[in-house]
Amino acid sequence: MLLRDVWKFRCRWIFPIKLLRLVHDEYTILKIKMKRAKIPDVFKTKKRPRIQSQTSEDWGDEAADSTVPSDCHAALMYLHSLVNTDGLAGRLPPIILKHQLYNVMTNRTLVDKQVNELRDTKEIKLLNLGTRPDEFSIVFTKDYVEHVNKHLSDKPIIKRFLSSVVEKTNSVSVDKQMLVEHLEFKDEEITELVNGGVLNVRDFGSWWIALPGAGFFIRHFTKGRDAILRTIRNSKYKQILLRDLETKDLKATKTLGMKYHIEEILGSGAVTKIDTTSGLMLRIDR
């Protein structure tokens, strides 16, 4: 076979085969594109909303018009202002849960450090009110002293307790050795302090420094917290927009205030905060 005939044979069969392959590949690509275009949006994979850690700036966008506290003292004053004093009706001074600070300030280590510093300077009292074994509340020392004097001023032992214990120590509890041997309180005087509500039994021979009338706070705190969590849990997908939650008329939250309770559930980690295009979302994950 001559070279000319070989070349004619290749042109007649090989080139058309390559052309057919090219056409087939183009058709396949076009078919895939058309198939994708017909898939409804509902079946397309969407990115999950980004879950961000709580910052006081985010909270301020929808819940507060004040500037973000830069230190623990400013954060305490902010939380102090959220307490519905009308709801307390003079029964108690404003009480702040320590973990509420974790929602206002982003640095937990800094919170713990500055709380200890404020305790050392006797500006605040750290109290265990019995809400949970490891949960501590904060009351400004000035408010604590005024409250005790207001309700127990007729007991001489109370003034001695305030001057020798409350204003001298930053501890959350005292033991019998401290009270009897160092401060020279008698057993009957310790019993009187327990009955007056400034001491609560912690263990045998040990007492928490307490706040008289704290049962009123614990009762309304628990009811308000449960009401908010129940509202979120009963919402679709166990989540609700923050602005929608704030407009809920929950009777159980009126004593302490809705914003007070929201700061508490965020600080305790009871709910997750999610930034969405519709606003801040609160969700229960467990």
C-alpha cells in the first residue's frame, strides 16, 4: 500500500472518531449542567449559621444602649442596673450572679482575677445563696451592710458581726475556730446569727456568710429562669430570636427583669448564642 493510500485511510476513520468523542464530551457536560439547574433550592446544601462566642458588643446591639464595660467593676454596675428594684420592693439589695459577668466580659480569667481583687478591697461580698453548690452571687459590701442593718438593727450581735466578720474578711464562709477562738463569739451568739439569716450551715462547724431574706431571690430567680428556658424549649427547633424573647410577657421574669434573666442563661451556658441574618438567636442544644 502506498503512503498516499495510508494517509487517506487515517483521515477517513481516525479523525471522525476523535470528532465524535469531542461531541460526546461536550454533550455530557451540557447534560450535567442542565440537571443541576433543575435541582430545587430546598435540596441544595446550605452552610450552617456560624456560632460565635458571646461578646458584650453583640449583646449591646439589641439588648443595651450602654457602652461595653471595660472592667469588672463597670460590668457589675451594668448588671446592677438590670435588676428590677421595684420587683424586689426593698426586700433585698441587687444580687448579681458571678457567671453573668462571663457573658458581659469575654475574658473569664480576667473576670476571676478582678473579682478577687474587688473582694480583697472589701468592695464586694461573694456569697453562696444556695442556688447551686458551686454557684456564687455578688453583692456590693455597702448594699449588704445597709440591708442587714435595715432588717436586723435591733440585734446588738449583728453590729459586732458586721464589723468583725463582714468588713474584715473576704472569705465566703467561716468556721467555729475563727468565730469562737479568734473573734470570741459564744455558741448561743452563733445560733442567733444563724437565726438572723447572716449565717447558713455549710458543714459541721462551718457556716456560709449569708444574706437575710435570700429565699425570696432564689424563689423568683428559679421561676424566671425556668420560664425562659421552657419558652425556648417549646419554640420551633428549640430556638428563638433574642428580640422575640424580649417581647414575651412572662410573669415569672417580672420580679428580677427579663434582661437580667437573659444575661444569666447566657453566662451560665444554658443556651447557645447564634449570629444569624435575622438577628441574634438563642438555642438550647441539649
